[in-house]
Amino acid sequence: MRERALFVSPHLDDAVLSCAGQILDERARGAEVVVATLCSRGGDDAQYAGRRAEDRAALALLGVEGAHLDLLDAPARRGHAPAFRPLILDEHERDVDDARAFAAAIARAAAGAARVYLPLGAGRHVDHRLAFEASFSVGGEIRFYEDRPYALVPGAVAARLREIGARVSGGELERCDAATYRAALEAAPFMRAYLPEGAERAACLDELTARFERPPAPARLSLHAITRRFDAATAERARAAIAAYRSQLADLFGDAPILDEKNYFERSWIRR
């Protein structure tokens, strides 16, 4: 019987943006690969129908199966605008119930899977963080992928690992001070797209920088880093799949390349 590898995607693009190479690697190993998207519905039915179609096209290019689990995206289920602060920084009264719903959906999808890939939550979006927390309800081999493009900001992964209380081994984390982190975050295309210039932008950057400087949380899990480097052919397939998410690319990447085909790598963190 073939092994099954499950990639959990909070939204209709996250898994492919973050770990298309690992998806292809699992296929090459002979695994049955499923990409399960948690939040595949939202307030605008036409918009989400288009995004579901993009997701199906991307997964077809990778040759893997997709499952849309039909949970609502955070703004729709929480009843607020898709604004930066409520999604990234604020807690919400229904987060506990949403965490249970995410955990139940992931547990159903993960039944029988040999390996389950979940987001690390490097960008701090609430749906990514809820998916990460659901990992504690899932058995078997758990791997956390670094959510792109958010994890590409220098210092973002290290800050997230401190926030979740992870003891880490197997990979050298990028050294980054608060000023470098803030400057890189401020320049990131997704920040410019989701947080317009003004006082609120400055306040959110202040809060994120303060979080970056916090001491580590009490240790609660051990993670081991695995870095995979991919050849040009794999990088080209990954690039083509990412490019299928046309509605999202400008906000996420701006004018920057969506990946470096000459030096394409991905890092995941195995839970010990």
C-alpha cells in the first residue's frame, strides 16, 4: 500500500507557495499526496470560486490531489474586514471554538497519513496559527513548513520559533537584529499590499518589532530542521504551479520573482 502524505494549507495557495518542491519530492518517493485546504470559502462567493479554480489548476500542474474542507476564511467567520491588525495581531472571542474546528478538520483529513505537513505560522495570520496549534491533536510524523512569502523576511522564522517555544536543531537560523527585521518587513510586498502607509502601519510595525525582541516562550516542543534543495526542473514546475494563483501574486510578491530557480530550496521542521 502506498504511503500518504498530507499537506495542510490554511488558504487556497499556502501549501504550494511554501512547499511545492516538497510536494513534488513526496510524489517522486511514490507517496499518494493530498493538499487539503482548510479555509476554501469566504464572504465573496465569486471570488472564492475563482480561487478554488486557481488551486485546482496549480495542483494539477503538480500532479496531486486536492481537497477543499470548506471552512470559512477568518474575516468571514469572525465578521470583520480583512485588515492586518485583526488577522495578525489581535485575539478574537471565537478563536477557541475555531481552534477546535480546525483541529477536527485536520484530524479527519490526516487519518491514515504517514506524514502531515502543517504551516509554521511565520506570518502570524490567525488561520496559520490555528492550523499550527491543531498539530498537537494529530499523531504520526509532523513536519512544519515555512510559510512563504512571509518566512522570507529575515528574522521571521527565528521569531516564530521563539514565540512557540521550540527547541531547535539541524539548521543554522539567520542572524538578524530588530532594525534589520523591521526594515525588511516594511519593504516586503505583502506588507505594502495589506497595510497602507500611515499611523496604523507604523503602529503594527512597532508591535511586530516588539514581538521580535521578546525572549523565547517556555519550551514545549523540539523541532529538527531539514533543508531540501531542488534542481532546475523541479524549480520550474514549482514556479508554474505558483504562477497559477494569478489573483494573489501581485499582493504577495509585487515585482519580485516568485522563486529563485537557480537556488531553489525549502526548509521544514520535523517534530521530535
